[in-house]
Amino acid sequence: MKYTLIIAFLFSISTVFAGVDESNKNAEASKGTTVEVKGHVTDFTSGDVLPGVEVMIKETSQKVFTDFDGEFSFEELSPGKYTIVVSYISYDKSIVEEIEVEKNEKLSIKLKDL
């Protein structure tokens, strides 16, 4: 009886750990299907880079700000359609609608001042 309980206990633990291992494999497999969207934001008239511009993906509510070189990046996105909303003080809001992202993308966005 004692050995039966030990064997049942070991079997249940191995089943739990096997399930955890499978979920890790699925998570790793899904990481392989992600894409990255990068870009830079400049002034429409002068071509100057714009640091501190808010860039948001509407569908995921992910938000980043451009760096000192006007560059931004969204990593580990699932392939699909996205709407990019770009806003900056004293500039018109720019909406880039329905970008089909199947592979890594590089965007160039130009903002007009008010």
C-alpha cells in the first residue's frame, strides 16, 4: 500500500511538471512568430528629427516615445493589422491606419506643425 501511494505521488508530480514544460515550449514557439515595428519621426517642412513624440498602437494601447534621434520601436508584436497614432505638442496628430505587419517594418512619419 505504501509503495502504491509513493508511485501515485511520483506520477502526479511528473504529470504536473510535464504540463509546465509543454507550456514553456508553446511560449517559446510563439516568440518566433513576433515582428518588430521601428521608425523615425521628423518635421514635415524642415526634416528635423522630433524627440519625445508619443507613438501608440491603438489596438494594443502600447505607447513609446521617440528618442533624441526621433527613433521609436515596438518589439514582439503579433503579425496583423495595426493603427499607429502619433502625437506631439504643437503638431497635427497623425494617424497611420491599418498597417499590415507580416514582417519587421520600418516607418517614416512626418508631422506638420499647427
